[in-house]
Amino acid sequence: MSSYKKILTLSFVALLTACAGNKAVVNPETGDKPAFNISGSPTFFKQADNQVALASFRVVFVTEGKRRQTAETRGRWGSKGDTSSSATVKTVLSGVDNDLMQTITDTAYADFVKAITEKGFQVVPMEQVVANPAFAKIKKRENGVENVAMKKVGKLFIDDKEDLSQYPTYSPTGLPLIDTTLFCKHIGSLGNPICLKDAVNKLGTVALHVNYVVDFSSFESSSKSGKDFAANSSYANAKVSTGQYLHLKPGKSGISVMGQGQSEFMFTLDGQNPYQTNQPFGESVEATSATDKAVSAFANVAGFFSESTKRSDSTVTYEMQAQPEVYKNIVSGMLAASSKELALNMEHYKK
């Protein structure tokens, strides 16, 4: 828990100073690096008043993933060797139902509103945002609905965590979740709906698109240990841990601050991510399906009789059985802490 306490300390400290480069702000007392990168120009933000509208707020919950590791011998002059071994590890999250995800999202929204309000920002009431004609005509979808078709396609690939549309996504109660359509693509690292710009212009105030991705990583590496989850898909020598490393996903978590016209800048969570914990949130149970076992057995037999390269292949699945209250408390704590840091960043760039 010591590392998680550091998270709260980092976010609650109010004394901040500017950081060089594209970083946001840094804590001068501890020397900790800022968790968020900034891109774009905040000039319009400085010139605007203190009113902001939370036009889009969503939390994506990663519920499964897989990694594949391959090792093979090398022949002369770097040519391919005659032996190859592959292992695929799948993980599935259980114990986190729709009601729990909605509760976490509602709490995160309330915490974010409180954080920016305490920094002097006036938040446009949700009802006023929803009632805006330009916002009302945007196509919405239900919370928690997954892109099933894309999810099936994603399973053909190794790192299927990159396609976030396959995971349950939630917006706070009362604020509709903007759907992805032909005329409203979700672009950029934060999945900013392009059709939101028209609504922002009609609102006549600065608007925010907030995107959080709550990920669980059951993979760690002997060669790349540490806190950098940005390189998670390239981890070597992967091994399964027991419910460790619940974290906010770097590069995909942050806020887009939008002004009139095309004015926009973003805070995006960095790979050196303090919003994570190694506190177990449940139990890890092997749950390899009979199909995966049969496929692995067939691949191994076929590889054994191959005249060219001897191959072995195995697939194992682990079910991460979350304790709902533990999961909720950890995730809500991370979201609340990051909201405070984002509010401090907004305050800093408003001055």
C-alpha cells in the first residue's frame, strides 16, 4: 500500500510549479515527475472565463486480455533455427458487474466536478449540457454495451487490449454516452468524438472530454520491471501474477479541453504512471478451456512431426476473480487522485 499512498500524496499537494518540455506540472517538494503530458496550446483557455462544461465523461473497463510470447533458436548467419516454442496467456476479469461499473463511474464524475470546482471553475449543470440542441442530436448508446463484432475480430490478434471498443464503457448517470458512427468518429489517443465540436461551439463555453481506461495487468516481466505500462504489449518472458497491477491505462487516460472553433489541448497520462497499485484485488484461478487445451495438443503433435521446424505451443487462461468492494475502492481512489491532479493542472494553465 505504500506505493498507493504516494499516489494520494502526489495528487493532494497544492504547491506546483511549471515543468519544462511537454510535461504538465511537477511537485517541487518530492521531485516526482508529473503524471500527465500536455499537448496543444492552452492560450484560448487562459483567455476564457472560468466556466466549463463536462460534455463527455467516460470510463472504459478492461475485462480481458492476452499476450503471446515466442522463443526460437537461431541458425548460422542469423537464419531461423529448427526449434520454436510459443505460449499464449489469456486473462478474464470476473466479479465486476454492470452496477459496480456504473457506481464507479458516477463516483468518478462527482469527484472530478468537486476537484475542479474547488479550483475555482464553474461547472455547467449536466442538464444544461444534455438539453443543448447540438448535443441532443448526437447519436448515443447504452452504457456497458460492447462492440461485439469488433471484439470477435480482436480475438484474431495477439494484443487485443489495443481495441478499446470491445470493452464495457460507461458515462455517468444522466450524461448520455456518445456513440461511434460514420459521421462521429472517436479520434486521437483519448477517443475524442469529432461531432462534439459543434455542440461545444453551440454551448459557447470551454468544454471537457474526459476519458479514463481502467486496466488490469496480470503480466510482469523479468526484463522490463517497473512502472512503465506503455510498453506492456512488448513485455518479454511474461509470467502471470496474482491480480496485480490494477492501473489507469497510459496514453488513453486524460482530458481534452476544447474551446470555440478548433481550439484544443490535452492532458494525457504518461507511461511512468503513478496511478497503479500492486495490492491484490482478488484471486487468480486457472480456467483454460477444453478447446484451448485441444488446440494446443494438436499444434504440439503437428510440430513434433514437422520435417522443418519442431514447434510447441500452449495456451492457458486465468480468471481474475475480483472482490467487488476491493476493486471498487482501489479504482475509485485512483480516479479521485487523478482528478485532483488534473484539476491542479487546469488551475496552473488558467493563470
